[in-house]
Amino acid sequence: MIVIFITNSYKSQEQFLEGTVYEAGEKNTASPIPGVNIYFVGFEGGVSTNSEGFFHINIPEGAKQVVFSFVGLQPDTLEIAKLENPLNIVMKDGSVLPDVVIKANKGGYAYEKFNARDSHIMGEGELRKAACCNLSESFETNPAIDANFTDAVTGTKQIQMLGLSGKYVQMMQDNMPLTRGLSTIYGLEFVPGAWVNSIQISKGAGSVLNGYESMTGQINVEMKSPENGEKLHVNYYLNSAFRNELNIHTTQRVSKRWRTTVLAHGKYANAKMDMNGDSFIDNPLNETFAFQNQWNYAGPKIHAEFAIGAVSLDNKAGQYGELTLGNHNNHQHTPIGENPYRVHNYSGKVNGFAKIGYLFPDERYKSMAIQLSGSYHSQLNNFGIRNYEGEQTSGYANFIFQDEIKDKEEHKFKTGVSFLYDDYKESTKRIQERDTNYQWREIVPGAYFEYSMSKTLVSIVAGVRADYHNIYGAFVTPRFNMRWSPSEKAAIKLAAGMGRRTPNVFMENVGALASSRTWEIIGNNQLPVYGLNQEITQNYGLGFNYDLDLFGKESNLNIDFYHTRFVNQVVADYDFHTQRLLLYNLEGESFSNSAQVEFNIEPAKRWEIRAAYRFLDVQVDYLSGRLSQPLTAKHRGFLNIAKETRKNKEGSFWKFDATTQWIGAQRIPQTLDNPEIYQRPETSEDFVMIGAQVTYVHHKKWEFYLGGENLTNYRLSNPIIAADQPFSESFDASLVWGPVFGRMAYFGVRFTLE
């Protein structure tokens, strides 16, 4: 059935329809459906909903009825004259029940059960459970993604998936490259959390349409845009470390066919705090500015998106003296010498993209599109007396053609050609035994084909792409995903695929710059750049998802297992010698086994509980033998509890959210080459972190939120080795396995005009 419910009271005056399509669940819930086909009776052409279930379609002159069609469901027809914008439509089995109202779980946390890939969506409602300030901090309520510090000085975070570094995750913005090369780590800080409309997370090798670089998964960030942005949204955030953030974005209809969205972000943190008395400020001093402007055009046959953006990120850290807040643990402060150890990181990036799609007027499902993007990134890093400078100029083009096979809606294909360009310039001083300059250019044309079959019981996505790299030659990347649903409540998913990427050793291991380790790259002199091969993985996955009716309450169980094996890996070896970092091509084996169990339940109205446990076995053959990957917890536990109160007559209500994470013991790289006073144990202790937030929603326009991070106040008492001798051989701030700053409180306010 299709249930239609109206959330606005005005009659559509313009010749278009827009809204969101949902899939009906149990207990009066619904989740957005991507890929729903929408067309008018008696007219050719149409549109499909995007990854958030959103659609916008112009009404042809004379059209009376509109059809909503989705594979596995009976299509249904609605009278246009009875519809009002914006539409919220719930699909189930092919009939209309206009008197039924279903509460849509819009913007929440949902598995894409009918997707052949093991994927789920974090909507805006899920992201607002924690006051995420940038993309690296947006995964606190997601048990599949970990966010860890790169070092104990800069406060920079990096993510992990399946127990492996975030560099093996293909990060995309609106299905185009987001973080690559120099921005692999810092690029996560370029995206303010308030700009994000939703995040789609897929485990395993992703679609061949997006390139060959997906190795452990894909994360696609859908930004606020003219299709989903509010008329006006303002968000101000302040925490107890005096970190201030302001986000403003606005969406305007310029004409019948043009809309535009402007996103602006500013961050300022200038408080010098040293809670553990080691003379290093715990959080960096920061000034960040970001801007993006997007324009969308919606015509009868052509849909186009254009955007430009820029970001400037300036971080200062290290020893700055005259601390604003003394240490509260009664430890004696470490004095600052005449030559303080200071860190200055600057990142600047400008980028733009264009996406143009064409719908064939006489073919309902046939379309073609071109994606274009370009960026320039400048990176400067000063760690004490060590310096790194890098520049990256990138270009990307992707032409996509899609159609059904023999007029069969269940069988479709996508094919196309792509082009990737990267120009790198890097220089280092006092990082290696000698100062070095690197310069290289990557040119990669490619072609791909992807077949998809979708039926009620089974869906398959199988693809292959062939690329030619001007440095590494030709290679083929296959991918396969399958879903089998033995019942409407269960889904079993299989995944297999290969991925590869070109290493960028300095920015991918930027945390090691906060140490006195001498970097040594052991490569093949006959290869350009660093003399290192591309990293290549094989990834295999098995997942099981089941909807349970537990004690009369709707619940969901998800179990998955993934095995990632490296054909080649650039190994970062911290164990060979305490004062050296070795980087070399893998000789032997390297693999990751990841098993996760996740359980979601709504035990009562407006209550949500999510619990998860993950086991990781990550092993690498180093020069000194096989060891578990350092600073990776083998066991992790997760619990999130959320509660909403009933809305009053004015539409106001409260939201409560709490997240508990248990992080098990982690192996610490050996420090036996240091003097005994600067040595560390072989493994860390396990610890628990708790975060909570209370939000008051007032009249749908105002939100006031108050929360706390690390409420257990757990922090490393001595995170920096040889903090009292920062220019000695023993100095190392890169072996950080837990939080540096203790309990953090924050407050914020949001104002929204829909």
C-alpha cells in the first residue's frame, strides 16, 4: 500500500511535486527509500528518489495522475489535484489508505534492507544526538566507525572501519571524491557536522562507479543542498574548553527552476589548557573558516548541480605557557625550556563540482550523467624543528549511462568512463635522514560496467572496472554484492571485491611527525615517488539482518563478518626501533577479521536502544615478525539509549540521549630502546567513555542542547613520552590510545526556518 500524509497546509501553486518516499515498517515507523521511480500517466520520462528518498519532478501540462513504483512493490497511482507540497509518501504493498497516518522515522538510523550492499543511513536526527562539530566527530553514535586521535598534541582525529585506518575507506561527498591524498586525515575536519544532511555507510568494497579506491567500505556524505536544505538554519556551539563554532546556512528558490544553498562555518578556540601538567596544551588553538555555495537546476529533461567551496584551517599546539587553566590533579607542572616545542598546522583548500543529468523523454529508466570536480589543497606542518610542505591539484570526471535490460525493470545496468588526475609536490625537513623533495603526477583513465538485478527475494549488484595508471600500469577491479531474503523480515548479504590506492605516506602517518622518530622509506629504487607499490586488498563479507518481534516490541538484529586481506600494503613499522619509523612494502601477510553484532529495539514509545559488540583480529607481518596492529582494541562494546517526550500542543518536546563505549586493551609499540623512565607497557588498560545530551525543541524552530563528553573523566595521565625533553630522541606523542582531555561540557542552540 501507499500511505500519503501531508505535513504542510498550503496547496501546491507551482507546476512541480516534491517530497520524500518512505518504506513502511512495523509499529508506525518508516524509513526513506532510495531509487523509487516517479512518472506521470500518459507521459514519458520521470525521476527517481535520491539516497534520502527525496524527489523533485516538474508536472507536464495536462498531467492528472502520478505513479510511484519500486521493485518488489506494486506501483500505485495518485491524483495530482489532491496533492500538496511537500509530500511524504509511505509505500508498502500497493493500495491507498488516506485515513492512516504513519510517523516517519525521518533522519534517523536505518538499515537499507533491500539494498544488495551492507549499508545503512545516519540521518540528521541521528547526527544531532551528539553535537558533532566536524565529520571526524560525527560517528559517536555509530558502532561501525571508530574515531581515534592521531597524536597527543594536535587533537586531530582519524577514523577506522573494520579495524583498519580510514585511508582504506572511500570518502565521498554527494558520490564524488572528498578526502584523498593530502586531505586523507585533515579532510575530515573540513566538513562541519551542521552541513551534513545524512551519511550513507557501506561496509566492504563499494560500487565500481565511484572508482577503485574503496577497500574496507564507502562513506558518502550528503550535504545540505537546494533539495533538502532549510530556508534558514543557525547553529551555535560552545564547550568548556572555550571552543566556539557558528554555522549558518540558507536555501532560497531563485526561480521556477533554480535553487541555491549557502553554507558558512566559523570556529575559534583560543584557550590554553594543560590538565595533566606536562606543559603541552591539551587542545589546539584553532581558527577555521569554511564556505560552500551550491546551485541546482531542475528542468523537464535536465537536472544539474554546481558548487564551489573553500576552507582554511589553522591549528597551533604544543608548549605555549601562561596557561588559562592550571592542572587539577596536584601534579607538578613540567617547566617550559628556553626553546619551546610548538606545532603549527595550516590547511587550505578550494574546490568545485558540477553534476549534469539527462533523462531521455521516450525512455522511462534511461538516463546519463556527467560528474566533474576539481580541487587545490595546500598543507603546511611544523612540529618543533620538523617541517612538511605539500600541494595537491586534483581533477575528476565520470560519465555514467544507465538503462534497463530488454525493458525489464528488475534488470538494469550502469556503464561509463572516468578520469582521475592528481599532481603532488612535497618537501620535508629534518624528518628523514636528509631533506627530500617529492613530485609526481597521476593520470588514470578507466571504464566500468555494473549490472543490477532486484527482485523481492534476491538482489544482485555485480561490477567490474578497468583502469590504466600512468605509474602502476593497467589493472582490473571486480566487485560483487548479493542479498537473499528468505522472508520479509530477514536478509542475508554476501560481498566480495578488490580495491587499491596510491599511498601518501606523510599525511597518512601525520601523527608520527609529533615525535623525534627518524622516518626511513624502504622502497624499490626503480619505482617513482617513494619507491612503494600501490596498496591492494581483497575484501569478503557476510551479513545477516533480521527484524524481531521481541516481547511485542519492534527490534532488529544485525550480524556481520568481514575479512580483509592485503595483496600489498605499505607497512608503517613503529616496532623495529623506538626512535625510527620504517615504511616499506609488505613482505608476508596482513589481514583484518572483523565481527560485529548489533541489536536495536524500541522498548516503549519514543524510546530507542542500540547495543553492539565488535571483535577485531588485525595481524601484520613486520620485519621483526607477526604482530597485532598497534593501538587497535580487539574488543569494543557500545550502548546508546535515546528517549523523546510527547509533544505538547505547541509542538515542543524534550530529547535525551546517552552513549557508552567500552574500549578494550590495545597493543602499544615497543619502547625498549628508550631510557627506562620513558618506556611504556606492552598493552594499554581498557576504559569506558560516556557521553550524554539533553535537547529541548521549542515550537519546531528552536533547539537548545546541553551535553557532556567523556563524563567518566578518563584521560591519559602521561600521554607524551619525554614531554620534559621534547627535542630528545625519546620524545614521542604518537603512541596515544585514549583521550587526552578529560570531562567536557558543551552548550548549543539551533534556529531553523523550514
